Amino acid sequence: MTEVACHAWSVTTTTTSAEPGYRVLNPATGEVVETFPTATDADVENALSSATNAYQSWKDVPIEDRGKVVLRAAELFTERAEELARIITTEMGKPLSQAKAEAEFASDIFRYFATEGPTLAADQEIKTFSGGRAVVQKLPIGPLLGIMPWNYPYYQVARFAAPNLMLGNTIILKHAENCPRSALAIEQLLADAGAPEGAYVNLFASHAQIAAIIADPRIQGVSLTGSERAGAIIGELAGKNLKKAVLELGGSDPFVVLDAEDPKAIADTAWDTRMENTGQACNSNKRMIVTEGIFEDFVAQLTARAQNLTPGDPSKDDDGTYAPLSSRGAAETIAEQVRDAVAKGATLHAGGDLADDGTAYFSPAVLTGVTPEMRAYREELFGPVAVVYKVSDEEEALRLANDTPYGLGGSVFSTDTDRAARLAQRLEVGMANVNTPAGEGAEIPFGGVKRSGFGRELGPLGMDEFVNKRLFYVAS
């Protein structure tokens, strides 16, 4: 599971003009449920001071004791999974079963780093060195800023917060404007787990305030999961202020099917993967690339699946229904991309209807015949649209798979595993998968190349980003 388009940012905007402010707007009804005040400049200063002061003591707490707090957070994510799930179902429309699974995955991530963190952060001796003892230490660097998206409100925070709290860093967390309740729930959960005051601070900051926070000398790094445009802005701010950054941005992952004993079965796998979180995942299989021998059966099965769906209440999570997107704006964007493709000659086999009542429902769609002059060819489609391309052979499949500005993940399927593996080795991505849509787990590193960003989260690499890899040398 993963992430995300987030708001494009302008560091000169204010909440009263361009930003919507922090609020719960139920995408299934269009109702504004609750609003929250944006942080004042005094709130920002308090967050910075609190995180900085907490770091001075938190970094000296033995990692095993920090691990007790992180482990308790894992337990609380499990204990509160139902409550946490209902929050994000209301905030961003995630079907309730998927929302609960996300909270439980966040628990897995906290548990992994609590358990494996001491080993992952242990000193690494340079064995070939002579003349004394030389080791590489992994030390915390200080307060960090996390800018998180709405599509996985718990999972995204977990993969940033858990390893860094284990390391001894402290965190200021700016969540998406439409996820204020879940943002507060995470802050309360970590406090209940025993995190000291200032170790994890939620802040309802404006975009202009975020720019000031990155520039503040007390902040030592920034992690963003968001859109390509947001990543360019945050990356520029981080570079200008000489701050370490991790950017996990958009994706347009290829799902290559070279052959299949049962085209309909592999189409079901492709469809279920694409519809996870109503298509709002960075590493979703946004481009299905299928050889011509099985193309017709594959598309027919996708079309049948799409045609059998009706809009449903995500809090009820009934079979045969689809959920709304996270917002009306998100639904309008995907509708415009599909309309552009159809107007330029693509074939819409099913779906593609935008609700006319102001809600965020958009019926899952199947598109073929997408060509380079269409927006759908180059842009990330962050919603429930299955785009299928027909190719004649492996080389054509590979050219199409790599013909994208993104490089997050990709997968190759074949009844011949070695054949699929050879092609997957040539994908220009950060995560290549064979005969599975994606490797998933707290121990599996996540991240991309090209315009999908840089840096890694989760797994052993997840504790290697915001860390001082200090040489410690004792001469003989």
C-alpha cells in the first residue's frame, strides 16, 4: 500500500487566499464535518522549541528504551484499529476494511522498527582497517519535518516516524489539510505510548509556515510524500537551506503481462491492485502492458469488473460497490484526464462518469488506445482508471514500460519466471517485481528513481536516511 498526489505548493500563499485550511470534508456526502484553525506563528515557534528541547534528552535515551515506546505505539495501533479506521473513512473516503488494514499495517511498521532497530542502528566495524579500531556509528541528527499526504494517513506517517523515533530524532509532522482528525489521533497515540513531550509534534501549518520551518536552523531534515510538483518545491527549499531531504513522489508503474494460462485471472489481479484505495496509490499499476495474444480477454475481464460496480458508502464497504475519491477536486481531475484521452481517440470501455451531485464519486474506468499526445500517457492517473496497452513482444513492452518520467515500481508477469525476471531486471524503477504486483511489508524498502523522487523508507534502508553515519576511530 502507498501513496499520493498532494496539493501543489506555493510558498507565498496564505491560508485565507489559496489554501483550504484544515477541515474534515466527507467526500461521500460533500459535507464539511469539522474545521480546525491553522497554526499561528507562535504555535510554530512552540513546535520548533519543543522538538529541539526534546531532542536533547531523547537522543541520549538508550535505543532499547526508545524501542519500548515505539513498540507500545505498535500495540496501540492494533488496539485502536477500528476507531482509527472510521476516522479516515470519513476524512478521505477509504473503504472501512481497507482503512482498518492500514492501521494494522502501521502497527506492523512500528513493531518492525522497535524489534529490529537496535540491530539496524548498531555500529559497523571496518574490518579491513589496521592501526586501531574504526567503526561507523549511526547517530540521530535532530528535529525533522515530515509532510505527509492524505491517501494513507497512518501508513505514511508510520514509515517516517517509527525509524526516526527509534534513532533518537524528534519529529514535527504537518499532515494533509483534509486529515486533521487522524493527525491528532496519531499525536495522541504516541503520547499515550510514552513519547516525551516534543518528541512528536503535530502542527497544522500553512504552506508559508512550512517554508519558514525548513529554513529554520533547528530543523535538520525534511521528508515529503506527495506530488511531483510538491516535491520540486520542497526539494528546492531543502537544497537552498542545506537540509537533508527524502522525497517520495508520484508514479506510473507498469504492470507487464507477457503471457498467461488464464488471462481473466491475471486481469482480476490487475484490477484488484488498481482499485486498492480507489486507485489512489503512488505505486499502483497505472499502466497495464499486455501482449496481443491475451489482450482482448484481459480487457474484456476488466470491463466486466468495472461494469458490475455501483457507488457505495465506504463506511459500509458493501461488495460490488466503489468508494469516492478523496475529494471533489481529485474526482474532477481524473475525469478531465479521461475526457482528454477520449477526445483524442482513446476507447472508454466502461465507467468514467463523474457524480453530478458535488460528491467525489467517479465510476471506475477502463481505457485503451492511449497515445503520447494524451494527458493520460504522461501524467499520473491518481484514481480508479485501468489503462491497458497492447504490445507485440517483450522489447516493445520494455520500451513502453520505461517511457515515463516516473520510476517508482513495476512488475512483470509470465508463466516462465525466468523470462519475467529477465525483463524486470531492465525496468528503470526503484522496486521491480516478478509475478506479483508489489513486494509489501515493513521490512521491504520503498522508493523510486527519476521523477518519483529519492531516498528510501521501510526496511533496513529506512533507518539510513536521517542519520549521522559518523566515523569513530580509536588509534592503537
